[in-house]
Amino acid sequence: MDRPGPAAAPPAAFSEIPAELAALGDVVVTKRHWGAFTGTELDLQLRRRGIHRIVLAGISTSVGVESTARTAWELSYDLVFPEDATADTDPDSHAHTFGKIFPRIGKVSTTDEVIAALRP
């Protein structure tokens, strides 16, 4: 079965990390599927660094974010989902994922709560 291609190619420098967000020692993992763990070394890179909790947000709540979350949960990561940092083109799908899926596999939160938890 043929899969449809992207509607349009991403803009030039689409995958570049803006200088103001880059940090020394950043590890870049190129996501090629809906879930960030599929076909990447993300799990290996996290485990090498002793990371066991992931704050997961992004665009496409019910597709990419949920796919990544399900795999992360299966790999025994602790998950936090800031709802106000996650979006979907379908509001009903977003509401379903945050109302039914994410509470079962992690902690639903806000960006303010995440930032407050990171402060010393």
C-alpha cells in the first residue's frame, strides 16, 4: 500500500535548533516516525544519562505526542504532560488523549507547574 507523501516540503533550516535554545552538549535525535523512540537512539541516549522522567509536549497530541508517550511508558519512563504546551488540529482528539490516555500513563500538568518543579 502506498503511503501519501508530505503535503509540502519543510522550509529550509526546518530542523535547525535556534541559537537561543541550543545548549552545550545537546544531543540531536532525528525523529522519522510518529513516535520519537521508533527507529532512533532516543532510549539509549536517555538511559546513558540516567534520565528516567520525560516532560513531553508538542504538536499533534493524538498522533506524535501520544505515540511517543505510549512507547515511553512501555519503556518505564515517568511521564509529565503539560497540556498548555501541547496542541492538536482536532480539539476532540486532544481532549480525548488528555482526558483518557495521558492520566493513565503519566501526570497531566501545566508549563507553570513544570517550571516551578525545576526551580531549586
